[in-house]
Amino acid sequence: MKGTEVLADGYGRVREAVHETVEGLTAEELNARVDPAANSIAWLVWHLTRIQDDHVADAAGWEQVWEAQGWMERLALSLPAGATGYGHNATQAGAVRIRSGEALLEYHDAVHEQSLRFLRGLAAADLDRVIDTRWDPPVTLGVRLVSVVSDDLQHAGQAAYVRGLLERR
């Protein structure tokens, strides 16, 4: 199995976790917060999808799905165009309110497809290419792509945990 295939499998696992968590929830459940400072499922899934969109598009040199396909308008979020949720405080996270789980999943699926398209076009040697010299050691494409999977899976797990809490209420 090639490294790019391993990465594609990881991104597929993120997609599975997102779908398992979001499917069947109402807007009220998606936007619920278990306490005033907690992140909602909507915010967690939106954020992990935005990070994947932002980081993979940057690595590929492509436009983000968020902008190219008009997802900010389609999800009707009143956020700055480049917002990803990184650094959001509790008030900002609470302002991310999703009206439809289906629309959120459609955005996630569009990002997933763009990520897979990028991964399919990579050769193994591409993963060693340095893409960010602001860190020590500099960040390679492979490290960046693994970091996105790691971050996404953590947030997907948090969202699944929140769903479990809501179902027990």
C-alpha cells in the first residue's frame, strides 16, 4: 500500500465518522451545546471540514471548496470568508449555527472529494516536499496531510461524544 493510499484511507475514516455523527440529527441537536462554553456538533464538523478544505487546498494550490462552490452562502453563516474556526472563542463557536445536517454533510463530502482528487495525483516522493518553512523542522506535505487527518479525527470523536451525551438526555 502506498503512503497516498494510507492517507486516502484516513480521510475516508474521517468522512465515515462525520456521517455517523451527523446523520439523523435535527438542527436543534446539531447546534446544541452541553454547556455554554462547549462546542456543538455543528461547530465541530464545520470546523474540521474547514480545516481540511483550507489545508489541502493550500497544499494543492487550489481554491477552497468553501469559496469555489459558495458554501459560506449555502450554509448561511455570517463569518469572515477565510474563517476556519481556528482560535474561535465560545461566543464565536456558538454563532456557527447550521440549519441542515444534509447541507453540512454535502459540504464535507465536497471537501472529501477534493482531498481524494489531490491525493490520487500525488507520487510517493511528493510527500517529502517541504511546504512550510515557518516550523523547525520544516513541514513536509506528508506531515501536513497526516496532521489534518489527526485533527479531523479528534474533532469527529468529540462530535460523536456530544451526540452520545445528547442522546442520553
